[in-house]
Amino acid sequence: MDKNKRNIVYISLLVFGLGVTYFMANSVVPNVLITLTRAAPSKKISLENSYVLGAKILAKADGVDKGLINIFIMDNDGKGISGKTVLLKGDPENSNLSAVSDSDGRASFEIVSTKVGQFEVKAEVGGVELPRGVKVTFRN
């Protein structure tokens, strides 16, 4: 190989190497640094994915028989969010019962009543009421 062809190969390799270095410095490395330094995203409550579920929604109105309500606080990916204070609204005997969600995002409430009737029970988290509730019936 003559000297001119060898110089052309070296220059081509040098230009290629500089191009790769420029690409890495401007696109790959900054993205890696942002990923490594970004704080973990906080879990944001999804009202659409969170729900109120009545496990036992028919009970005697004797002040002893218990209705069971579970509220699930979920994120946008459908995963439970722990550590959120949930208020239960519409309980016929107690106003604003509260519980903290567990690792599955569940806050459980046992409710009793001496009042006969059907009651709409809803949940509130972070000052925002969940869009759907459940009806609980206390009977004689």
C-alpha cells in the first residue's frame, strides 16, 4: 500500500472516530447522566384507577354487625400506592373515618350502624373524592 492510500485510510479512521466521539458526547452521555441523577418519580394517584369496593355491604343495623369497605389507591400503572391517608365519607354513624393505605394501596374500614337504611359511601384522598363509591345497606 502506498503512502497516500495509507494516509487516506488514517484520515478516514480519524474522522470516523471523531464523529463517534461527538455523537457519544452529545447524545448518549447526557442521557445517561440525566437518568443517573434524576430523582425517583413520586407515585401520583390516579383517580380513574383507584376504586371503592364493598366486601360486605349488607349488615344488620344492630351496632355490632359490620360492613367492610376496601378502598384501593392506585397509580397510573395500576399499582397500589402505600402511605396515603384515606377518608371514608357517608358512613351512617361516624363521619370521616380514616385509614392509611398499605403496600397494595388498600385502606380497609369496618363500619357499623344502628340506623336502618342504604348509605352511599365514598372515599377521599389528598382532599379529592374518588369518583365512584359503593352503597351499604343496614337492615333490621
